[in-house]
Amino acid sequence: MAYTKENYLNRVKELNEIYSPLSMKGIPNETIYREHIRKRFSISRSTFYKYLKVPYDAELEEIRKERWE
């Protein structure tokens, strides 16, 4: 599969779906990164924090609208 912005946003969405429930339970970010994110996504800590800030829902919606127009 070629690299596209949609693939990137889907990856960000997957990471956030793992992160959110664990964060709501009060697990520290460092523990979430070390035990759940690092091995699965092979990303650095700084990339992890960048992914948490991406507004992926709105951007994915735009891409999907453009595709169907």
C-alpha cells in the first residue's frame, strides 16, 4: 500500500483509539507509550505526542468527502 495522508491519519486514529481508554483509566502517558504503543507502531516518544495532537477525524472526513465528489 502506498503512503498517503489517509493512511497516515488512519494510523493516528488507531493509536488514539488505543490511547484514549487507557488514559481515561489514569494510566500515565509514559506507561501507555512503553507498554502499548512503542512495540506496535515502532515510533519515538516525540512522534507519539505529535500523533496525539493530530485532528484526524476532521481531516479523514474531508478526504472521504473529496473522494466521493
